Amino acid sequence: MFEFDQYLGFISFLTILTIGFWLMIFLLTFVIPYWLIGALREYLKYGRNKGTVEDKQTK
């Protein structure tokens, strides 16, 4: 069937595959939406204060 080194290789392959799967799920469900929402908030905050910032710079 399997020799011991093949068994260790198979177990390490499954471990790496599982870690990659859960990392992808974590990134897609938490990190990327958090980053996009934060970027959108900053963009909206800058856009709302854009007129006052430009007025202060010209004075």
C-alpha cells in the first residue's frame, strides 16, 4: 500500500491543501470585503471634505 515516507508526503499534501482552502475562504469572506469597505469609506470621506480642503489650500 503506502510506505511511511509516502504516507508522510500524503498527509503533508492534505495539510497544505486544507490550510490553503481555509485561507482562501477567510480572505474571500472577511479580509477583502473589509478592505473594500474601508477604501470606500475613505473615498467618501475625502469626497465629502474635498471642497473644504481645497479652500484651505488656496487661502
